[in-house]
Amino acid sequence: MISAKNWIVLRAPMLFGLLLLGASGPPANADMVMATLSIEPTGAAFLPGETALFDIFLRGYQPDDDATAIIAFTLDVGASDPLLTGGGADFSRFGFTLDSALEGILGGLPVDDDISDDGSVSFWADTPPFGNETGILASMGDVRLGGLSVLAPSEAGVFGVAFRVDFQNPFFATHFLLDDGGLSFPTLPGDGALAVENSALTVINVVPEPGSLTLFGLGAASFLGHHCLRRIRRRTRAGDAGTASSTSDASAMRPTISELCSVVPQAR
């Protein structure tokens, strides 16, 4: 199988054409194809420092020709909350793993599989005559592209997790590249309508529930009461053992309950 580097060299004319397409703007044909790209959370809320996981799905892919395949895609999380992206300069909180079910379909050429460096990943299909990947077809239905992980920040709040889309120059943001058998290589969005359903990361701090505080108070009171009773009993036995002279002397040796309970328990 040809290497990714040689594949790109052999297809340099196509790549050059795509760059020109992105620079000049795509043709206006919003009815050619449609699909929905969604970020779907796997949990409701997360603690600071925990890793939140999101499923990335491509749903409802409907080309005008069922043979039109998605042969590449780029995901760009640059539209996420600035606190997650370091103001657009630090994407180390993010991670992305391509779904293993795409093996033999798309991803044989991971052009950029590290989202933590610049906030984007790009995967291409190694299609014939160089490879045997088919690309994503409409007949495959909803397709899970992979898993997106986000490290929760230290402060509580709701933080947007969103893909950046550029409808004027789609090739330089989140997009899908199609192969319709011709030489145009349409993009989505651009030559068709791409709906994006973004999500959010909810971060919470742990606060004891009122019921837990009540139980804690009862437990503390019980402990102190038990401690006072034990000290009273010990001091009483000690006082009784020393009553050789008179009962009044023994009573003088016994501290009051308030004196006993004011003493902080010592480690034993």
C-alpha cells in the first residue's frame, strides 16, 4: 500500500485545486447534499479535572447520488469556549480518537490526527487505485466518526464545545470532502448544507447535601456525648478509690460535667 506521503504527492493537483476552491469560495449549490454533524455528550456533569467524553456523529447524509462518498473530513473545535481553548491558542485540553469501525472505510491516511496542537484533525480515505477504502456512503446511515475528550477546567460553569465552520472558505475549517466521480470534489458545507449541533461541558463543584450536614452534626454530638460519659466514669472510679478519709474529700476530687466536656479528646 502506498504511503500517506506518496499519496499526497501523487494527488498534488487535486489538493492544489482544493486550495484554490477554498480561496475563491465554493460554487453556490446548497441543494446537492445535506447532513448533520453532532457533538453528543456521554455524561450530564463533570468535576474539575475530570475528562468529559463526547460522541461525534455524522447523521442524515443525503447526497444527490448515492454513489457520492465522503472521502475526507476535518474537525475544528476552534469555536469552543475560550476558557477551554486558551483564547484560541491552547487546545491541550482536547483529544480525539477516530472510531475503529471506520477501518476500511475512511482514516487510512491520518493527515493530522492530533487535535491538541492546533484544535483540528483531518482524516482521508485511502481510495483506489492506491488503497481500498470506500469512504462514507449514504447507505451506511448514521456514522460515528469518533470520540472527543475535553478536560474540565478548575472552575464551575457551562462551557461550549463547538466546531468552527467557515461557509465562505470551508476547506479551512470543519468540513467534509466528497468524491462524486468527477474532478470537482465538492465540499460540505459549500456545495451543500451542513447542520452542526454543538454541545456544552457542565462543570460542578461538590457541595454537601443538607441531609449529609444533618447526619454529620448528629454524629459529632453523639461522639462528644460518649466522650464526656467515658471521662465522667473514669474520674468517678478514680475518686471512689481514693475515699479513704471522707466522702467530702472524694466529692472535691470530681470535676463538673462542664469541665469534663470542655476538654478536647486526646489521641489514644
